[in-house]
Amino acid sequence: MIIKKILVDEIIDFLGKDIIKVMGLHEGIYIDNLSDVDRVNETTLDWVNPTKANKQEIVKASKARVMLVDETVEYVDGKILIVVKNPKMALAQVGNHFFVNHPKPSIHPTAIIDPDATIGKDVYVGAYTVIGKATIGDNCFIDSNVKIYDDVQMGKGCYIKSGAILGGAGFGYERDKDGNRFRFPQIGSLIMGDDVEVGANTCIDRGALSDTVIGDHTKINNLCHIAHNNKIGRNVVIAGCVNVSGGNIIDDNVWIAPNSSLRGYVHIGENAFVGMGAVVVKDIPAGETWIGNPAHKLEKK
């Protein structure tokens, strides 16, 4: 657990224009951690979910002195209420800025980087990572023991965890005259947008004849497999242990829950939700929730 004394004035300065107003005397007051369900005390920074019906009661009952709230909450004696539009977002911003240890941009001496690679500004490359003739954008974090093949294009601010393999040859074969399989050429690229996250031991294959594409702000968890020629949109969430076979189209803001599988060459529409363990064998229209094996629409009662 990271404990740091952070003055409320520092938090106010950091959040800046995101703050609507501050209620309560805060000079010289500090926090030392973020509140959790099992850890709320006078010196932790707490927050109230705007969707709660009993926000005022939650503020009164909280042991925390400093709280992030929305503008519907009224002042409570003895509290310091920092009023923002999105309290949870503000909590995340404060936590990332003040409590998360960010390694300084550097390239570990054991990393192997092709001389023809293009590495952007303020990039971190961890121990024993291997980067081929790839393009890495500014402010990327690439952890230890990552393999990035040739022709990978990575946008700005990407976060790649240990053991990830990006841009390797896909699993594609054709039969010869004797019926034996031989490898189909995998000569496409892997193109990743900005602020993409790839989890530990996740593999994303390059395209075969076209490219594999991952849109901006998409987050892929640990132990996932993304096969060749997938087109994945913006702000997609792919949870742990998901298998995405080749050639799918996944539109923006789709959520794919843990242990799901996509057959290949299916289209998942914008804002759709794929339930845990679902096996998707046909297209899912935009905005729908599908569950089960084979996956089917969840009818709301």
C-alpha cells in the first residue's frame, strides 16, 4: 500500500478547471491514500457515486474528511467537499497522478531494438524486450519480455504488459495437391491506435494480406488471443482469456466479457455486450447483449 501525504490544496490545483467548487476549510489538511470499501478513514480521499439515491447520507456516514462529490450534494459540517462533474474520474486522476509510481522513460540495456525501428519520445522499454522494425509512438510503456515484430505501428500512450507478443504471423494455412497444409503468407501489419492497453501474455497477430487494426483507447486484458485480420474499433474492452479468431469486425464501445470466443468473420455492432463465456458464431447487432453457447440475444423482461 502506497501512503503519501498530499495536501488538499495540491489536489485542488491538480484538478483545476474540473472543479466546480470546494466546500469547507481545507488549508493545511492532507490525505494519505484513496478510500476503499474496507479502508475509509479520516485521511483517505473518498468519493460518492452520482447514481446513488442516498448521496447525502453517504457523505454524512463516511469516515473520510475529504470527499469528491457532484453538485447535487449539500455541504456537511466538518467535511471538505470537492465538487466535480464526475467524482470517480476525479478520483482516478488523483490516484494516477499522486499515488501511482511511473517509471522514468528509458530503454533497459538488455532490450534489443532493431536499428531501423522508430521509437518516439518519452518511451519506456523494459528488460529483455525485443522490438523489430516497428514504429512506437510517444509516451508508450512497454514492459519486460515483450516481443514486437516488424511492421507493427503503435500509437501514442500505449501500455504493453510483460509477455505480450505483437505482430507475429497468424495461424493461416492452405492445402497442397497431396492434402498437406502449408503456411499461407502473413504479410500484413498490426496497426494500433493511441492509448491502447495490451495485457500480460496476450498475443495479437499481424494481418495475412490486409492488416490487423486496434482502435484508439481499446483495452485488452491478460491471456487473450487476437488472430489475424481483425478490425477492432475505439474504446473496446476485451476482458481476460478472450479468444478472437480471424477476420472479425468489432465496432466501437463493444464490451467482451472473460472467457468468450468469437468464431471468426462475425460483425459485432457498436455498444454491444458479449457475456462471460459466450461463444459467438454469428453477427451481433449494435446495442444488444448476447450470452451462452452458442451465443444468443439476452431478452430483457
